[in-house]
Amino acid sequence: MTGIALLTVPTADPGDTHAFQVLTESGYRADDLVSVIGKTEGNGCVNDFSRGLAAAIWEPRIPEAAVTVFSGGTEGVLSPHVNLFVRDEKRYPGFDRGLVAAARRSRSLDPAEIGRAAQIDTVTETVAKLLAELGVTPGDVHLVLVKCPLLTSDTITALHTAGQVPVATDTYASMGFSRAASSLGIAVALGECDRETALSALAGEADVWSARASASAGAELDDCHILVVAESPTAANPLRAVHGHMTDAIDLASVQQLLSRIAAEGGTVRQIFAKAEADPTGSVRGLRHTMLTDSDINATRHARGAVGGLLAGLKGDGAVYVSGGAEHQGPPGGGSITVIYELPTPDRNEAP
């Protein structure tokens, strides 16, 4: 069991480590970090080196067991920031449960495995280990975040030279295949589908998605960095989470339903983790969109900007974690969403 606290800290640039000062001022140490989840101000595509810079700065400074997940792209009002998931085993009076989290790195993936069955299996196995480590069931889980590798021009060339066939010959397309395999691995681990169905979905022959999966791809790693966030009676802290999905990029109602549940408990929103994608049909609620046909700006960037604006308006600030490319992470054209919130301290005269 690893009870957690969550600190969200704005960043001035991808190499900004001011969050360590905030960590110390909040009574924690770097050794307490479970995971660092950040948004960096790159383009979120293959050549987004802001992610690699942030990872290179943070990873030598955090525990070996901790993982980083940096998602590039802060289009529109999205603001660069880091979310620190911090180990906090304190039992807060008045609470009989709380959020827990655990993180792991998977084994390194061979480039030929990216976007294929081996990646699904690797993510499934790693998530299963994390559930066992936390002592939680799939039903307790609210969010599984994965940072996964992509194919570069060099790895694609190397595969061809070795007589192997990559999942894609386009580096940008490989990001989508990697996210898809990771998300389906999460779905299998959480019991949302079986392996055979996941393989069919990866081949485009089955409709499978998870409202608790969040995967982003990058060139800065060759393994998968995985964080599981769940609720457990073994912890006693004020943090809780709700999860759901947006049916499309303007699905305000679904988000408001989640926020209404939080408000009914007197909770305060601490962070929103969401996935976004351009609707693959080319329209949203019957009206044509141009996100997929814009030759200047990638569709994932358009989607982040649109969903980011909607969620920032509801949260009240732009430090929202919105990641583009939602293959099997919510319904097509929509996206998964998890809201972490904090409950007020119970009155001493009230039962927990």
C-alpha cells in the first residue's frame, strides 16, 4: 500500500525543477516521489524534444523506482506543469480510505514489438504486478498512465535492414500504434476485455476502449513507464478520484456529471487527467471539422487545444493534463477522463 499526496506545480520551462522546492516546503523529500507526470511545451509529436529534456533533468533526481511521464503539447490555454505523486503514509483522522499509487518500468521493448501483441502483453503484465503490489482489484482503479516508446527513422531503417517489418513506416503513425497497444494492455489487465479481443481491436476488427487508460508515446524511452492510481481502504487520506469518458471533444455534460459528484461530497478538484483526439469520422455532432485535414498542424494538437480549453474553463486554470491521441482510451473521437479531488476534513463529531 502506498498512500499518496498530489502536488501540481507550474513550470517555467521543460528543465524547471522549482517543484523540488515546493516538495520540500510541503514536508516531503525527493525520496518520497512515486511518479512525476508533466505537460511540456513542445509539439507533442515525434520531434518533441521538450519531453526528453524534462526526463533528462528529472530522472537522475528521483528514486530509481519512480517513473516520469512527460506529455508534450500545451496548445491554447494549457499551461506547462508537473504533477507530483508523493508517497504519504500518514493516516489522516476522519478518513477510512484514500488514494494509493504505484509505478514501474516495463522491460525494454524491441522496436519490432512496438504496436504489436508483445507490447499489449508487456503492459498487461506490468499493470498486473502493480495491482498486486497495491493490494487492489481492477474495480478499485481510476487511472493507469503509460508513457510508451515510438519508432524513429533509425529504428525503422534498422528493422528493414534486419529483414523485419515495423508496425509502421511513418514515425508519427507509430505513436498511435504504440498508444493503442498500451491502452489495450491496460484494458486486459483491468478485465475490460480478454487478450484475444484486444488483439482483434489492435487489428481494427473489434471495438474496445478503456475509460481508465491514458497512454502517450515518446522517443525518449524504450520501455513503458506505468503509473496506477486506485482507491483503497488500506490508506486514510482525503484524496479521491472519479473517472468516466467524453463522447466527443465538446462533451461538457459528461465532465459536469463527474464534477457534480465531487461537489455533492464537498470536494475540491485537484487535477484532471484527460485524453483527446480528433473524431476519425471527420465530424463532431454532424458538423464537419478540419482537424484531420490540416497540413500545418497535427490533429492531436488541435484536439488538445479544444479539450484543454473546455476542461481549463471548468477547473478554473490551465494546469490541466490533456494528452492527445486517444486510441482505445475512451470512445472514438472522445477520450478517457479521471478527476482527482480532495475531501474536506470531517467534523470530529461525524462518523468517517
